Amino acid sequence: MHGGSAIKEMLCYAVSFVVLAPAWLSLERSHHLETTTSVRTSVCPQLPWQNEEWGRTFTDIPIFFRQSAELGLFSSAQIARFVSTDVRPTMTRTVTRALPHTGARAFVGRLMADPAFAQKLVLEGCFSVSLSLAWEYAQRGDRFFQELDFVAINTLCLAASTGALVWLMAPNRSGGAAYQSSWQSKLHSLPGNIFDRSTPVHQLSVGSRTGSFFWKSAQLAAVGALSGAGMSVLGNAETSLRRIRDPNFSPAVEVPSLPRSTLGMAASMGLASNLRYQAVAGLDRAIADRINFMWVGLLLSASARAANQWIGQPTRCWLQGLPHKVPQHKVLQRQQAARTAQFAAAQAQLEQMRRQQAVQAAKPKRRAPQAGSAGFEMSTQRQQARQQQPSMALASALLGGL
């Protein structure tokens, strides 16, 4: 997208960030504690926020966390962030407790590995929805509000696939689970991305990182295939419903066929998106290693994620069989609208000049006391006419060119 569409999309990103900033701030208002000291259970330091509210000490936390701290599975900063989130009725705690046991365990494991995971998930959803709406408006134009059902189908499917992508690519510290077969345990032990950190009990090798890349490609391809199939099936079903009322109905953006949409979305998610989000994961790790303030790192990560989705949008549309550029007839319509606006402005300027000339011609001529004043008055009028003549000529030329 170019020109005005690009500006509109960037404005959508800015508005989404400004609107959701208070929610994110309340979500992590207690994450300001940044400590790097090691956890020692023998000293039993008292945590300030717990001592004020609940009168608890470090020895009162679950045995799982104490043993994990002794083994070095979690840093003191990670435990402090999790406890400060879980001790108060925040949105993160509400979501965690509302999920089933397996989902809650996976969500908490991702929060332990990356305390800003919830914010990144919300950011990616906002960017995905904003970019999809901007693309739909650029393609459908005046029929955008008439085809909101098609817009909703495409936007929701894309947002769901983006959320699944962020979930699958995030690092996880949920620990090992009981599996019936060894291959399930091996797949579960693979890192979320190739830049994930090693832990004292789980050292990552080059082979495990390579296997993670291909395993994530397969998972994301399956997610993309489901999303692409949903777009095609639901879009064709909605077209059939519309044609019951209007046999001549045709959507502004043609719904792609089922094979093209399914395979194209699978290729986009499994290859292009996998490569780009692996790079984003590496950038997130570099930011976390060098910046101690979570909100500064989150802002940098948000900028990278917005650019990532901006770059990936044309590739996804091309693979899925959707137009990735603004249609030529709509470009011509916008150019014609710009010419019409210029013509109206030039016509208004010409009319204003004519009125000024009529007003000056209707003014009574002043009689000068001296005999030579008449010639001076005539010369003044000629000079004013010469000054107005270029403006009149310019306006006439502009009208003639339009």
C-alpha cells in the first residue's frame, strides 16, 4: 500500500497503542520491581509488597518455586514478577484462573519465561486487526461498510492465526509433563524458538534448535491451513447468502478458492511468518539482555512487531491469491477526486477575483485638488489591473488544464 493508505495504517497503529496503553499499564502496574540478586531461602528475605498486604515471607511461597529457585530454574526477577502479578486481582491472574489446568499451566509458563508475554499477545492482536481493516478499506473503498460481513470473516481468521503464532513461538518454562510415548516428550522439550535460552536442567543444542524450527514450521502451517480454509469457506458461504437476495451480487474483493487459500496461508505461516518471527524472538532476547526496564523493551519490541506485520502483509496476500496492491481503478478514482477538488478551488479563486474587480470598479473616483491628479488616478488603476492580470491568467490556465 502506498501514500494515504500507509498513513492510515500507521495512524491505526498509533491509535491502538494509545487506547490500550492504560490497560497494559494496569495489567503490569506491579512489575516495576527489577531485582537481580540471587534467591537464598536460608536468609528468607521479606518481600515488601507481601509484608504490607499479607504479612508473608519468602518461605511461604509454594515449594515448587523454592525448589526451582534453588536449582536455578527461575531468576529472582522472574519469581518477583510472577508473585507481584498473582498477589493482586489483575487481569493476568483472572485469565490464568479462568483457564483449564493445561491452558493455565502453559500460560503461566510463558509468563515466567517472558513477563511481557500478555502485552505482546495483545499488541500483536491489535496490529493484526488494524492492518487487516486498513487493507480491507483500501480494497473495498466505498463498499467497505456494505460488506462488513466479509471484513469480519477475514479479520477474525487473521487475528486468530496471529494469536496462535505468537503463542506457539513464545518461550515456555512450564516444565516437563507426563507423556505416554518418548516422541511426545522430545517434541515438548523443543524450545519455542531457535533463540530460546538454555536452563540448568534443559540445555539446548544446535540439533534441538534446528528441530524446533522445523517443528514450528509444521505447527504454523497447520494453523495457516485452518485459517485459510476458514476464510474461503465462510467467504463463499456468505457470497451464496447474499446472492439469494441479489442474484447479481459480487463482492468488491473476490473470495479465493479453497485450495489456493488453504495452501497459500499454510505457506505464509509455515515459511514466511516463521522466519520473520524467529528474528523477532532473537531481537526480544537481545533487548531483554541489555535493557532492565520492561516498558522500554516492550516499546522496542512493539515497533519491531508492527514493522514485521507490515512487511509480511503483501507476501500473505500474494500467496493466498488476494490483491496486495490498491486496484488501478480505485487509484484513478482518487486521482479524479483530487482533480475535482483542484478545479473547485481554482473556480472559487477566479470568482473571488471577479468580485474584487467589480467592487473596485463600482467605487466612486475621488477628485484631486490639482490638475494632474486625474492622470495619477488612471495610472494607479492600470497598475492594479496589471497586478490582478497574472492571477487571473493563472486561474484560467489551471481551469483549462483540468
